[in-house]
Amino acid sequence: RSPFPLPYTDNFDNYVDGAIPRFIADQGGAFEIHKSGPSGVLRQAVTTRSIEWLYNWGGWNRRYPVFTTVGDPGWRDYAVEVQGRLLASGTSDGREPQFVALCGRMLAFAAFADDVPAGYCLNVTQTSWDLSIGMGSVKLANGTMGGFFVSDWQSLRLEFQGSRIVAYLNGEALTHVVDTQFPAGQVGLASGRHHAEFDNLHVHPLDAASAHRPFEGEPLISDVQLTAILSKFSTHTCPTNPVRVPLRHDFDGFLGATFKVTSTKQVQELGRFVATGNSELHNVSLIDGSSWTVIASAAIDPSAGPELDGFAWASVPPVTVLPGRPYFLVSFERSGGDFFYDWTASGILSPAVDSVSPVWAGKDADAHSWQIVTDELQTPHMYGPVNVWFAKDRPADIQEHMEITPKRHEESAQRSNAWFASTSLSAVLVLFHVV
């Protein structure tokens, strides 16, 4: 199918009173056109609690009883803005202050597997605001303000570009955060069980996010996807709904991916995807699976946050990878440490790569204990995710580099062994030695 096109705009004027606007999909409450002369607005009209047979667990409906969505689940880098206003002061259901909310990167959700759709929401009451993740469950930023009069229009805006999210209220930037949990999704409008109105909804694309690299080239994997469709088409008549890739920190050992390149490439950086809250150093290593030699290794610090592509990167002495050989790109993880994404994380592969499969091994791994995950959907999945940066092809440089590659492989392996020894994980040296 073709994606829902951008830019998208609706001022809600070209409808009759009480109509449901095109492309708007209510998930709770009722969003309908309210006319005042020739002009129209989108009004949330439900003020009493309905029979919410699907959403009555987990206390979810206390925070977001009503919302509506529009757009494409594949929308990634975009800005969305809308005018919103409250029509009365007071609380919603006598519990929480009345509010209006603008949401973005809302994922399609499996109604019988998840309690809420996830995304980023800017929630505004008369006296406060917050930018929340997971529909209000976790606040990324919040603040107070002097207050505004009921019926005054407020301008809400969210910008999404890679891992960067910026929230605005009435043209003023409220906060700038970096988060990687939701890389794509629809736009949403929300409120409590009270009248609220929205007008002049506009969504337009932003330039695709890319990391600032000190040299030309491309990554092994880009446009990381943290939703997955895990259907077995032999047993299902239709695909299951997308579900979020699980976050884990229950493993001691090495995990990542194995891959082969289709042509000679030069690696200049190693990367690890940053999950929210990551703060520990992670050793990422590139292993030649033909000789079980560590050819590149780097300690990656995620504490400064990811670049726009969601990865934290570290430079390594340039090393050449050759076609026909298996390579293992792995990060060492510890149980109870930083979170990583499970093997169903995926993305767009570099044309220089033939295939990618998830791989893992325990902390005492040797050459015979690596486990490659079989993916019947043949999707380029990986744990972590982890990444390498391939330099732009320059045949003369690569040829010159190939002549000194063995020496650099040995030097890289020595550096990796020294790093592992410094972590007191002496058992892993069974694997990482020069052969």
C-alpha cells in the first residue's frame, strides 16, 4: 500500500455540523465537527463515562479516557501542530484537571495484547504541562505556567527528528529531549471526559534524521524499527497487530548480529542503540568468524545520549571486512544492567550487506557456543541493536589498507583483550584471543 501522504492539513471548516472528519479514527470518546457560522472545529463531545469493555484494566482510563488518531504508523520525522482549548475549568471525572493533548509517533497496537497505544504526548492543563511517554505513564519533562483563561486557544506543537523530540506551547520551546523508544507512528489528539476543542491540525515532514559522522559512508543498519509483526502465516488467516520490541536486561554475555558483506568494506566506527536510561559503558566488538579473532573493539558510553539515528558511536582504527566471511558484531551485556532491545529489533540494511541474523552467547563463550536465531520471516533482526559504520568506498585506499590489515587485526585484538581483562571477566578470554 502507499503511505498516508504528507503534508496533511485539516481546518475542519468543510464539514456539516456533527460530522466525523475524514481520516480521523476515534479510540474513545467522540470527536465530531462543531460549527459556528462558516467555521468549524473538532470537538470532543463525551462527558460521561462509557462502558469501556476493552480498556478497563490497569487504571489506564483514569489518564486517557478519550483520544483519536490520524495518519500513518510509518510516519517518522515530522512536525505536528494544532490549536486546542478547554471550554470549562474543573476536573475530569472529578479526579484530574481538565486537559488537552497533542500526541505523535503513536504506534499501532494489539488491542488484546497491550492496554494502551504508546507514543509521545504533550499534555496541557490551565496551569501545567508535561511531555510524557507511553500515554502519560512516564514524564520526560514537565513544568508549570501562569495559567490561561478557559476558551483561549493554545497552540501545541511537537517535532520529531530521529531521537530528538521538541515540544512547544504558543510558539515557545518547552523542552528538548532525546528518546528512542518510539521511532515512528501516527498523530493523536486527546482530552479527559469533558468538552475540548481542536482546530487547524497540520502535519508536515522534516528532513530525515541522520547522524553527524566525521567521514562519509553508511551504517550497517539504519531506520531502526521497534515494532514487529510476528505472524506465522501458515497458521493465521491474517497478520497479527504490531507489537513493541521488548526491552530486556536479564542476560549475562554477548549479543548482537552476524553478517556477511557483498564487497570489501572498511569499518571506522562501532555503535550500540541507546535505550532510555542507558548509562553504563558497553564493549562492542567485531569478530572475524573465520578465525575467531577480534578485529575491532570499542567501549561505548551512552550517558551523553544518542545521536539522531538513536546510536551512540565510538571510533576504531580502520579495519577491513571481506566478502564471503561471517562476522559477529556483539555487545557485552550483564543481567540487571542497562536495557537492550530483544532480537526482533530490525531496520534497513546497507546494500553492502548480504544478510543479518541475531546471535548470542554466554559470558564464557567459545567458538562453538554461539547461537544464531532462526527467523522464519527472513527479516534483518538483531539484538541491541548494534551497528558498524562503513567508510565510503575508495578503491585505492581499501587496497592499501588490505596490505596492512593483518597487523591492525592483531593490534585490535590485543586492545580488546586488555579491555576485557580490565573488567575482570577473564573467562571471556577463552574466546577473544589471536589465532
